[in-house]
Amino acid sequence: MPNMAPKKNPMPSQAADVRNHNFQEVALGYTAEMAIDEAKRCLNCKNHPCVSGCPVRVAIPAFIREMAEGNFETAYQVIARSSSLPAVCGRVCPQETQCESKCVRGIKGEPVGIGRLERFAADWHNANSTQKPQKPASNGHRVAVIGSGPSGLTCAGDLAKMGYQVTVFEALHLAGGVLVYGIPEFRLPKSIVQKEINTLRDLGVQIETNVVIGKTITIDELQQEYGFEAVFIGSGAGLPKFMSIPGENLKGVYSANEFLTRINLMKAYQPGSDTPIQHGKRVAVVGGGNVAMDAARCAKRLGADVTIVYRRTEAELPARREEVEHAMEEGIVFKFLTNPLEILGNEQGWVSAVRCQEMELGEPDASGRRRPVPKEGSEFTLDLDCVIMALGTSPNPLIKSTTEGLETQKWGGIIADENTGLTSRPGVYAGGDAVTGAATVILAMGAGKNAAAAIDEYLKSK
Ligand code: FAD
Ligand code: SF4
Ligand code: SF4
């Protein structure tokens, strides 16, 4: 008999007033009993609508059936056939707009906690399985992958499983892309990402860090001098946007990217870190997306009083609802319908305040959201020590500017075929944020997977 409880088993979590002082994971994960109970909420629907909501088509009812029987390792193996990073996806996929949004249990209650079950199966496997993946026999073909984020790692893993000799070139000193430098430890512990990367190494993938393609080596050189027969570009969208308002050059103004990289990658929150972060007591984060929530929650954990400044209302916040709720519970203040006009500084050149303006919502703009318009005579000043700009990112133009014949969109995204990732350069494929602009982990993984299949076809036909 299925469990007809209308709500998901709640996720055990650290209390808000405890977790806002530490960087340990907020969600603690289900126990085996909770996982089995939640799995029994699945109706094992014949036409499994949930699968259509998953960009990599995880066989959701099949893995949940195994979970309900307590066969956690088998459940993991079912997921691993479609997703190479299940412990990551179970934590950070926006399930409420993907797999869970299609679950029939969501019609009269809450959907099955698919993400929570996926996380449990992956954590179970990581804790209990000692099996290392077998390195496949080499087929002698060499492929270069640029960037070690989810798109690059997925492309590299799939190609390695087919016998290709894959080398990943990563600009930073650690592999993982946004999974290590962007998403904070309290949402995605870095040991989990490291484990997934070790699995790729066991499959024979070589990872060369501190190599900036376009500076250290170009794509032409990879293809013509280093003998790589195909190249996948998964270089992400790491170039931050600013508001172009006066005062953005003051000390104490960060892009969210820099702020998060210093904290997550360089561990600036640990005493004695080589990369200190100067944040002061009063921090404002400008923006309303997931990146803004992550930056605000990090600053809170560093002891600051944090205000999120957003020019629309709570209803338009683009961040995941769960992240907004977590931020609110942790004591972050939201100033809606507020737009910064100028950042003011003290005599030493540090941020001292932000001059803001109140907004109201006007007619819908091209995105369909109501456009914020300034309210007359509503200017006010917020006293601050630090401003973090979380306004979005775009692809870095370095690769485009050093690769002959690589076509891009006006905003910098690489033009690539939707199904194969093939770019305007023969043998060069691309996917993930470098093509779509800032998106999600699972979409980047899907693009890496499609490109790996297309590269295999291309090299077989050569
Ligand atoms: P990236 O992860 O950006 O990886 C690109 C890699 O390429 C980087 O390591 C970079 O250093 C490297 N690189 C760049 N240029 C070069 C070069 N010239 N040479 C060599 N290497 C290069 N998505 C979700 O689904 N859920 C979330 O909760 C979520 N939270 C997020 C929080 C933050 C703070 C951020 C910034 C993003 C978040 N995202 C989230 C979005 C998600 O992380 C990205 O969509 C995803 O990581 C894109 O993967 P990618 O492989 O295309 O690129
Ligand atoms: Fe859902 Fe993401 Fe898992 Fe797909 S990979 S089933 S979208 S949690
Ligand atoms: Fe189970 Fe929901 Fe998928 Fe049906 S739609 S198989 S109930 S997860």
C-alpha cells in the first residue's frame, strides 16, 4: 500500500539560529526509515510524468521502487545510469520546477521528495560502497575539455567511459567550477564534489589545473599541436555584471563571484586563511537570485548584519523559494522595491553608505515581469561597510577572442547546436552556461552528456 500522507517527510536541518553561525551543511539528510517512508509515497505511475521534468531523464519510479524496498545501492545504480553527479543534484537541483513539478502527488498535496531520495541514495553509496569504477580500455582518441564545472565533468566522464583519453583544462587551482567556487559549503559540502571528481580520475580522466585556455594554450594549439581530435568548451559564465553607478570602485564593493570565491574556494572564513575577506558589520547584497541568497547567507555566517536590496517585490524574487525562506529564517533583512543610486565612501576610500531610491511596479517588461519604476522624492541612505553586487554574469570573452571562427551571441554566449553542442568550428563543441548564460547544474550536465555522445559520433565517423 502506498503511503498517502499529503506532505513530504520533512528534512532534518540545523536550527536557523545555530546554522547562521557556521558553514556546516544546513540540511542533514533523511534517515533510512524516513527514506523508505518517503519512497512509499510514490505511486509508481505507469506514464511516470516526473521523468519528463528531469533534464537527464533519471528513471525516477524505478529508483524509488528500489528505495521503498530498502535496496539503496541498487537505487543508486539506477540513478547513476543517467546522472554522473547524483549527490550534487539531490542537493542543488531546483526540483520544484523540474522533476517534482510534474509529480502527480503534487496535485493534492506535496510531490514525492525526489531530490531528497536521490541525495539519500547517493550518500548511502558514498558511505557504504568501496567499489572503484573500472578504467575502460583506451580507444586511442584524445579529447580536450575546457572547464571542470558540471558540463565539463559530465562530458569528460561520459567520454572516458567510452574509452576516450580525456584531459580537462581548468583555469583555477581546484576542479569543480561553480560547485566548488560558487555554491557555499553549507548547501553543498566540497568533500562530496571531491568524491565525484575522484571517480572521474579513477576512470582515467586527467585534470590539469591552473591552465587558462586562451592564455596558457589556445584552442588552435590544442587541436593542431597537442593532438586533441575534439574539444568541448564548458567554461561557464563567470564574468560578473555591475550597475555602473558611482562608487563601485570603492574598497568594500565586491562582485558576488569574488566574494563567494574567496569564501568557498579560498576558505576565507577560516582563521589564518591566505585570502582574508573584509566585510565589516553592515553588508548589503544587491540582487534577488540564488547567488544573492548565497552571498547574503555567507556574509551572515561571517558575523555581519545583512540586507538584501531588490528592486522588485518578494513575489518576483528569482531565487528558489527554499533559499529565500532559509535566508529569512537566518535573520537576513529584505529591502524590496529598492534600487541603489550611488555608493558613498569615507576619507580612506572605503564604502560608508549607499544612496537608494524606492521603486514601484509599472507595466510588464519584455520578460513579462512588471517593470520597477522610481518613486518620486523617495531617496534615502543606508549606512554600510560592504556592498556585494549579485546582478548576474555572462561568459568571459577570452575564449571567443582567441579562437578563430568561433561564433557567439551579442551577449557573449557561444553559438552551439541545441542537441549536439557543435559550434561553428569543426570538432569544437560547447555546452552549459558558456552557451546558455547562467542556468542550472543539471542543464549544464545534460549539455555535457549530449556533447559527449555527439563527439563520439564525430570521431567514429572520421
Ligand atoms: P561552471 O560551473 O561555471 O564551470 C566552468 C569552469 O570553467 C570553471 O571552473 C572556470 O574556472 C573554468 N574556466 C573558465 N574559463 C576558462 C578558461 N579560459 N580556461 C580553463 N578553464 C576555464 N544551479 C543549480 O542548479 N542549483 C543551485 O543551487 C545553484 N546555485 C548557484 C549558486 C551560485 C553562487 C552560482 C554562481 C551558480 C549557481 N547555480 C546553481 C548555477 C550552476 O552552478 C551553473 O549553472 C553551473 O555550474 C554551470 O556549469 P558549467 O559547467 O557550464 O560552468
Ligand atoms: Fe530531479 Fe535533478 Fe534528480 Fe533529475 S537529476 S531527478 S531534476 S533531482
Ligand atoms: Fe512517483 Fe510522482 Fe513519479 Fe508518479 S509522478 S511515479 S508518484 S514520483
